[in-house]
Amino acid sequence: MPRKARRSGVKFIEDEGNRSLTFFKRRSGLFKAASDLSALTIARVVMVLECENERFSSFSTPKADPIVDAFLSGDAPPESDTTEKQKVVIINLQNELFQLEKDKVMEDKRKKENMLRTKEIQETSRMAKYVYGKVEDLDATELNEMYHELSRIEQEINDRLPWWRSMPSNVATLPKYFPYAPSQMSFQ
Amino acid sequence: MPRKARRSGVKFIEDEGNRSLTFFKRRSGLFKAASDLSALTIARVVMVLECENERFSSFSTPKADPIVDAFLSGDAPPESDTTEKQKVVIINLQNELFQLEKDKVMEDKRKKENMLRTKEIQETSRMAKYVYGKVEDLDATELNEMYHELSRIEQEINDRLPWWRSMPSNVATLPKYFPYAPSQMSFQ
DNA sequence: GCCTATGAATAAGA
DNA sequence: TCTTATTCATAGGC
């Protein structure tokens, strides 16, 4: 029985407490919506949120084997054989080692790119061209490339792990410094 | 005036046409929700969708100056003078430089953490044996021992690793909207 | 695309 | 947190 009228538009919420409450409520709504969407269709979703306190959260639809999930979440049937558990744990470790190697490569690559980029920016005097070219075009490309890069890594890992149809879901999560982009786009 | 009952659960939609219709409807709903969330609070959202035909779409809330926004979305008044454009360019560049700095810091942090982790794994010689050896080659006692050892380490890893590499075990605590739980996490 | 009946999300209040 | 009144998204028709 609301005594105060329900909030009207989509204006910024001034009150701190109310704002953060709304943030959490709506975040879970958003996650649920994303989850439902990918359940109803085949779509995959990856999502990163940064709240006002610079804290991040992410959501992504997984492709992990249900059996593995069950093990990992502790729902494994009690009679399940120990070797199954070993497998899971070992996979985790192999996975992690592999990830670490991959991370190294990726970081070096990104660092190089960033250095080039910084230099470019500092050198550039033709700024207008930059704006047009960068934001309109490159963001879409970067987005696409980044996603595919992640997918590729995921694929490689999958190839190494015969009975694990896919990576643990969090691998598909995008890095937090994902380029900001024009608000909405579709590509290839 | 629905003649057919409304769809019940969140089961996969078999019918192709219906499925893609639902995809588009819900995608726009998702985008709207994300947009509202970031309007109501300060949150930033980045989202990438991959539909079943391997096409991508993305949504993100840019944290740009409103002027920049207008400019990027093509809404800039035609008569807007050069100084406006310059302002746009500068803000944009500042944004990106800031991003790059942030990236640098994050990468250093990650690199450090990775090195520690790699060392930890490599130093544990028994562990190495387990990881690189075959499960089938170990006897029951070894297996058991290993399981407990690895479980302990897994726990430690979860306690110490940053979000992007934590073991999926924590999925257990998350709401399951899905037979296989979506990965949802918060970090930093 | 647009229109409604219906169910789901959520803002306040407790 | 939970509850409930209300708004909002959306499934099904066109």
C-alpha cells in the first residue's frame, strides 16, 4: 500500500539509499532477463556492470557441461565415484595454468596496443578525424574482435578438455575496460 | 485478446519464427532495462549478445559528456560550431587516455597476481605430478590424498584470486535461473 | 510494425 | 530482508 506515489520517469535518483536499493533490484532483474533470454533462444549474453562506487559485476550465460556444474556446485550424487571428482579438480588446475599462459600473451599484446594507442593520441593533431574514425568504426570492430578473441581462447581450452564441453563460464566474461561504445549496435 | 494461452515457463522455444521474434522483443526489453538502470543510478552497463546465427549486438551506456553523446549519435545540431566539436574531441580523448591509464594499472596488478599464482603451482612438485600425470595412473590412496589436497588449494584459490579467475564453485551460492547456472559475480 | 490481456518486475512500506 | 499495490514488459493477434 504505497502512500507515496510510485516514482514517475527515469530520472536520476537523488537519494543515496534509494538509489543503491534500486540498483541492486534492477540489476537482478536485468540478470534474470538476460538469463531468460538465453534460455528461451540460443543467444549468449555477456554483460558487465559498473556501479557508481566503481565496483563491477558481470553476468554471462555459460555453456558448461551440466554434470560438471553439478559437481562444482556440490550437487553431485553422493555415490559419484571419486575419480570423477578428481577429474573435475584436475581440469580446474589445468585450466588455470592454461589461462595463466594465455593471460600473459594477451596482456603483452594489449600492452603493446595500448602503448601504440597512447602514442597515437598524444601525437595526433587531427583530432576531428580521430573522433569520427574511432568512435563510429573502431569500437564496433574492437568489440567484435575482442569477443572473437575470447571465443577463440575458449575454443582452444575446450579442445584440451575432452569431456568438458566448454569453459567455465567466467572465461567468457569481458574485461572491465571494455571500450565504451555508441549506445547500441549490431554487427556481422 | 490472446486465444492461445500465454507461454508458461522459460523453456527453449522450438518454433523458429517464434523464437527469433522473442529474441528481438526481449533484446529490446533488455536494452531498455539496462538503459533505465544506468539512468536511475550512475551505473555503467556493457552488454554483448550473440544470437543463434552468430550475429552480435551490443549495448553500452557511454559515460560521455551529453554533448559528446549527441554528437556521436548524430543528433548534433548542424549549426554547431567548431569549438563544440573541439570540445567533443577533447573530452573523448581525455576519456580514452584515462581508460588507458586505468588499463595499465589493472594489467600490472593482474600480472603480479598471475606470477604469484604460477609460482605457487610450479613449486608444488607433487601437484605438478598430479596435474600432468594421468588420473588412471594413481592408486586409490593417492587419489584420495590428491583430492583433499586439491580441494584445499581450490579453496585458497577462491579466496585469493580476482573475480576473473575464481573457480566456478561459487556458482553454488548464486540463483539458478537455468539448469546450468549463469555465472554472476561481483568483484573489486 | 501496433494493440491489449496478462503475467512479471518492482517501489514503497513494514 | 518480505509483502503488496502498481506499473511495465511482452505474448499473442493483426
